[in-house]
Amino acid sequence: MLGPRTASITQALRKRTVAVVATVLATAMMLAGCAGGNDNANGGSGNVSDGSYSTTPTSGDVKTQEFKPKSGSPTATLKIASGSENREVAGAIQKAADDSKVAVTLDYMGSLDIMNTLENGGGDYDAVWPASSMWISMGDTKHIVKNTQSTSTTPIVFGIAKKKAQQLGWANDDGTTKSVATTDIIDAVQSGQLKFSMTSATQSNSGASAYLAFLTAIAKTGQALTQDDLNKTDVQNSVKTLLSGVDRSSGSSDWLKDMVVANPDRFDAMVNYESLVIQADKQLTKDGKDPLVAIYPADGIAVSDSPLGYVDRGQKTDKAFGEFSKALQSKSAKLLFEESGRRTGLGGVLTYADNAKVKDSFRSEWGINTASSALKTIPMPSADVIDSSLRVYQTILRKPSWTVWVVDYSGSMDGSGKDGVVRGLKAALDPDQAKQAHIEPGNDDVNVLIPFSSDAFSPTKTTGADTSAILNTGADTQPNGGTDIYAGLEAALKDNMPSDFSKYTTAIVLMTDGQSQTGNKDAFTADYKANGHEVPIFPIMFGEADPSQLNELASLSNAKVFDGRTEDLATVFRQVKGYN
């Protein structure tokens, strides 16, 4: 998630554009140099993995994960702000912790959160590990990040169910794929043949990178995107058409993958990292489901270089960082990266292409193309163009959102509970506050507020950037009565949904602080299933809310629960809005 920032993206980018290019080039060379480096565990021998390290991803529900050496006490502990996609390489991280004797604690967050952390001085972190060097270069305005090294690379691709890809004429019977241009994808969306899930370009690196690749490919200049390209009506119209194919948005690449795997009959395409498409296919194949095939747009894709950098706050943990970083570059660790679906060779090739477990990950029948020629990467736009592109995405080009805020105003919400709700609504919907997190309402966005206690109150609806009516209702409504979340949800589902669901990404956000009455539960559940639109319900848990009730709603609707008990509600409301 993207939090409030003290320096604008534009200012950061102006100072750091050259550094981005230099860092990407340097990390590419670093991967080449390290591919044949020393192996801490095996003395550089060819036998680089003993098979004792799991390549199964960590659960997406885990926000913080500790890795301690399996034997002996750690010599030091590093705290790392890490992208959520690094859950998939837990085996490589554990191996590096064992070999270096350094314990590490990873706090999983979005790349844009990591940028924000750096802008604010790095917090209490010893290192950062985002999805792309871009976010270090943009956020490190205080020049505190040292000794950055790329750990692996992975391109951002379309993962499309094999049967769907065959119907589109993009895949053969054996799963291998054909050349597909961005214009072909637009044609499939426009004809109604393709819908896909994708993370928000303003909240996640995979979404931002894919979006910039779309713009660059559609501009058809063979050069980095310019402001003139972005301003062209035909470019904007084409990208808007492409993005109209988004049927679910997300603030997390890893969670998006989990959603698709859990519901393959509902979601048959996503834009995500190649490595996460591979992880999805491993689980889908195990479950006997149709795998996704990877589609690499032939006219331009973006590549994540997964850099690890030391945050120098004067805390004197640089030696431990060096030892852990070196262990992460070992042959053993690199093999574990590749077994997990990451690439570690120069130009995106595989260092261990002949290894059986690596072959099992990079399967041609899943459309995986390991040739470097498949990775036609886009040139990076300038500072101002990236900033303008994100602003245009949020306010004009993305598919409009329809969000119904079902908010608890029972008697127990009086005082700090209501104050938190008011702050949260302002953080998510006040244009000036929301703009700081790049979640400001777009021109065609619809927001509806339904306060509830024992019954649902009258709804307040706004369209576009002026959300003052909702904010006023949120501030003026007085808490009173009991708690019936199902009454509020029923009101949202029956009377406050769009007449044409295809025009919006639609979601219900439920916020409650107590255990609900259940008299209306069965009726709501039946109505939800009969509705057929599978609107996601994102509950925010606060106070004495019943986790089982909220988890049940999230499971019913292919969504997730956000915990407002340990974080400021304004922060949680911003996070939730990033998912729609």
C-alpha cells in the first residue's frame, strides 16, 4: 500500500531518474557476475542444493516472518521492509540465514510503502527489498540506501487459463504460446472475450509496471514514453479500453495470485509476475485445475529486478547485511530462487536451466518462455511522465470503481470508534488526503455510504471527486443501538449496486467493532449467492468484532479481512480502498 508521503513523486523522480537507469544496469551486471560466484554452503561445488529447503510460498496472510539460523545463535538480526512477492522465496531466505548465521525479520508490504518508508528516513529498518529498483531510487531522497544488489528477475506477464488462451488463438494444444501484441489484447477485451484481474497501478509494482508497458507499447515509438505520447487521445482511449477488461483489482500481487488459485472457475486471467504465475500453476495443477499459460506481450513488457539494499541509519549492522546479502547470492540460494520461479542469469536467462526442479517450474506447457528474446523490455519514461501517467491512471484511465461503505454506527462506536471512522473515510475519500496515497476518486467513481446499527440507515451516494456529502454524513451520524452487519450488507446488495456491473470494479467495504446479531444472516447469504455478481466484501475488523463472522464473509465473496485493531483506522481505510 501507498501511505502519505512527505516528498512528492515528481520531486523524487526528478532527482533520481538517472539513478534508476544506473541501478537497473548495475543490477543486471551484478546478476551476471554472481551467477558463477562462491557457494557458501558447498564450497563452490556443483552440488548446490540438498533438497532440504522448501520452495512452497509462505501464506499470504502472514505480514511478518522471521528467519533464524537452524543451528546456533544468530550473530545479528536484520529487519527488512520487503515486497509481499518475496513470500514465494522463503526457502532461499532461510538458506541465506543458515549460511550467514544472520537472522532476518521481513515485514511484507507493497513496493510503494517501501518508497514511503525511505522518504521518511527508513524507519527502524536495516534493509529494503522491493520488487523493483525504481522504488528505491524514487524513495531514497536522503541517500541512505547502500550496497544494493539484484537478487533475481521476473517479467510481468498475462497469465490466462489454458482453455481461454486456446479459444483466443494464443496457445497451442501443448500449452506453448504464440506471439501476442498489446493490440491483440485490446481487441480481445473490446470483443468481450477477455476479462482479467490486475493490481492497481498506483498501489503495486506489478500494476504500475504493466501499465507503463501498455502505454509504451500503444504509443508505438520504440522509445521511452513522453508527455506528448501520454496526451494523445488515441493512446489514452486504447489504454482505457484495455483497462476496461479489469474485473477485479487488488493492492497486492501475492494476494491477487491467491485469489485466482482459490477460484479458478471465476477468475481465468490475471496480470502478474511470471514467478507468481508459476506458483499459481503449481497449485492449480496439484488441484487438478486448468493451468494458466504465460503470455508475454511481444511489443513490450516490464521486468522486476528485486533489489536488496542496506539502509544506513548509523545503526552499524552493515557487516551482518553484507554477510546475509552474500549468502543470498550463493549458488545454493540462486538455485532455490529459480526453483521458486525467479530468474537469476544475465538478461533474464536461467542459471540452472538443466536442473530438474527448475525445469519443473519453468514448464513450456505453462507457456513459460525462458529465452531472453521473449523479454522485450520497455525503456523507462522520465520523471514527469511517470508521475503524470499515475495521475492519469487514477483519475481518468482505470476502470471506474463502485464502492459501498457499510459502516457500523452502533452505540459501542461512540467516541474513539466514530472518530476513527471519520478519519478513515477522509483518508480514503477526501480528494486532498486521498491524493497523497494516489487513491483519489476518479471522474466516474461511485461511492455509497450506508451507516448501520440494528438496522441499515439511509444511503448517501456521490459520483466523481466531490465526496463531501458522504464525509458530512459520516461526521453527522450519531452512534446508537445494536449491531447487525447483515442488515447493512443486505441494503448494499439489494438497492445500492450498479445497473451495469460491466462498467465498474465493484466492492463492499464493511467496518464493524462488535459481534453481530445473526437473525438476518441466512437471508443475506442466500440473496448474495442468488445475486450472481460475486461482489467482494472487504471487512475491517475493529474493537470486539468477531473474526469468524468476518472471515466467513470474506471467504464467501473471494475477498480478505483487514485488521483495524492494531493499526490506525485511517491507514486501514486507505489500504482497503487500494483494492478497488
